[in-house]
Amino acid sequence: MRALRPASLFAVTLPAATLPADAPSTGRRGGRVRRPKPRRRAELGLLLVGAVAVLFATLLESLAKTNALPSHVVSFIVGLALIVLYIQAVNRRLVPDADPLLLPVALLLNGIGYVMIERIVPTSAGQQVAWTVIGLGVYTLLLLIVRRSRDLERYRYLMAAVAFLLLVSPLFPVIGNSAANQGVKLWVAFHGIEFQPVEVAKLLLVIFFASYFVEKRELLTIPTRRIGNHLLPDLRAFGPIAVAGAMSLLVILGEHDIGFSLILFVVFLTMIWVTTGRWTYLAIGLALFVVATFLASHVLSQVNERIQVWLDPWKYATGIGDQPVQGELAFGRGGLFGTGIGLGTGGNTIPGTFATQVPVAQSDYIFSIIGEELGLAGAAAVVLAYLLLVVSGFRAAVRARSEFAKLAAVGLTATLGFQAFFIMAGVVRLLPLTGVTLPFVSYGGSSLVANYALLALLMRISNEANQPVVPSSPTPSWSRTSGATRRGGHRV
């Protein structure tokens, strides 16, 4: 059997008779037939299981720290119930046929992150709840605005322009004067509100790349230019994407950030490989990555510093290597099943300071606190949760009914998956630390809101893919020709 090539994702064609994404099903009573919603019932069950798990984690965290139940336990239970009911109402109304795994798994990760943030920095837990509510609001708003995924395709150049403005905004003199821009310039400040515009820009660039690759797929795949004895694709098709990609990477590197540069680069390679199925592009991309890494390590002191710390953090244990060293010690203390929620030491505040034992434990190194207090079993469960999100996203891509929706789902899923992989691999020292946030878990409003927007787009694509097919009507045994009816080959 011949191996399936990535480009075969585009081989699935739209059935001849399918319901549009927003078409109501009709029936005998004036129109609408109530279809069963097994996916939403499964989603409700998963949401309830996740809510109970988060509730028990909160109770355990409070008992470990204060030997008493939290004072806000009643309001917390009411909040969990409201979130479950709200998500059910929104999804049943706007995306009744979407994948039932995406939202429950994301909210479970969000809940685990809240418990860990409340354990590490209790004053920031309320802000994380507020950002979660805003994220769910953005999720709903995006589902209301984007009623068909193909509507995004026509605005690709506008999205590319907006993404570029968002990327350069931290370099502007007024809004870029954020206190968080120390070494890495990723934040903008406006009336006391700080956020990272690159989180939104990466989603817009994924939509741009998906739309452009779909339009130019044949030019990117079929060799049309001869160079010597070799046939190559027309390089002119790479013009707009090369400009957009190069400008994005240069801007982000100018802001001294390597995490999002790496994510955009890897997602770009993934999407072009899925579009064309040509391994040549991967080989060229990996070669460019090696060259760029070598140059960045000599030009950017931050890159060289992180590589040195990655190779031997204990050599710099009293300085720049303190964070990875403390992270490794936290994993070691956790063992197989962990010390218990709230009983670890990595998230404790050092006496006389506001710093935690593991530096920046609520953001960059929250995965190490999970590994300490939940152990290898808990850390593996978090990894499994991200794998479920990635599998659900790729399932939506395979089932999608348009080439644009397929490639957009691949790009969005790859963005989420690679970001989670890079930060977790950096914490356990499989890779140098990139400094990106762990999606849905780390403290930070920009990442949380952007990831809920990403989920909204995936849910819209998944809902369209799972729409029921209208059965085609049987061919009548008669036809009309010149006003006469033919039956059995005889004119009546």
C-alpha cells in the first residue's frame, strides 16, 4: 500500500449535496428538525469531570496551605457551574456538531493552571480568572463573527498587514514603553493594560499562510522552471510569503525574542510541507534553521547565553543557571506521584523576598511545579492533554471540507502543539529554554485570550466538517421533453 503523503489532505472533496455551515435542517413542522447532539452530551460529561477535578485540586491546595477549606469555596463551585453551563449554551447554539474534546481539555488545563497560580502567587489568581472570562467572551464573539471559515480567506492581505503592525508595536515609543520590556520587547502598555500583540499576530499569520498556500498550491508543488538538468517550482510564488515571513522574523529578532520566532518558523515549514508534500522544502528549511541558529548565537547574546545554560546549567548555578537548576531539583523532589498539591517547595516564596524558589514559577517554569507536586504521573497527564488537543485539531483538518479550512486547522493546531512542546522541552532541558508560555496553564492574559480565539477557529472548522450530509434525491423514472412525458421509453 502506498504511503499517504501530507498533500493528500487536499484530496478530500466536498460532497455534492451537503448542508452549508449555517443552514438549518428542515422537517415536517415548519422547518426545523431537532437533531440529536451526542457530541454536546459527551462534551457536557467531560466538562463536569474536569470541573470536579479542578474543584478537588483547589480543596487540596487550600488544605495543604491553611489546613482549612478555602473561604471562597461556594463562589468557586458556582463559578465552575456557570462556566460549564455557558460553554454548553454557546456550543449548542453556535457549533452543535463540533469536536467535544477541545473545550473540556482546554478548560481542564486552564483550571490546573489556576490552581497552581493560586498556590504560587495568590494575588495573581484573581487576574487569571478575569482573563479566563475575557477569553471565553472572545471565543463566543469570534464564533458569532466567523460563521463560515472560508470568509477568512478573502482577507489574507489585510490580516498580514495587521499582523505586521502588531509585531512592530512594541518598538513604538509610547505604547512600547512597558515596564515588562526588559531585554525582550514583546509588551505594549495602554492605560495600565499590558499585553503581548505577538500572540494575536501569530494567528493572523497562520490564516494568511493558509490562504496563500491554497491559492498557489500548484505553483509550489509542480516543477515548471528548468535549472540545468533539474525542474524546480516557480520561485515567484514564494515572493509574498518570503517577504511576510522574513519581515516577521526580523521584527521579532529585533525585539530579542527567539521563542515566537521559532514557533512561526516551524509552523511555516509544517504548513508548506502539508500543502506540497515535498521533502525538499523541509531540507531547505532545516538548513536555514541551522544557519540562523549559528548567526543568532553570535549576534544575540541572549541566544548564546541560553545555549550555554542548556548545555551545563550547574556551571552557572549561582547566576543565569539558577532557574533551570531549581527546575531540575523540583522535578527530582516530585518523583513518581509528587509531593502533593501545595506541599512542594519550588513554589514557595524565599523569606525576605518576593521571589519563588523556582524563578518565575507561575509563568515560564510552571511545568516544573506541576512535576514536583503532581509527579511524573501528573506531568505525563498534562502532556497527554496537549496530545488530545493536537489530535482533535488534526482530526478537524482531515475532515474539513475545503482546502483552506484543512490548512488553517493544521496551522492553528501546529501553533498550539509546538508552543506547548517547546516550553515543556525547555523546562526538562530537552531543548534550550525559549521563554514562551505554556498554553492555558501559565499566568498571562495575552496568551490565554489568544488561545481561546484559536480554539474558536478550530471549533468552527470542526463544526463545518461534521455537518450531516443531505441524502441525494433518487432520479425520477420519467422526464419531460418538449412538453411530453416519457414513461418506459414511450411518449405519453
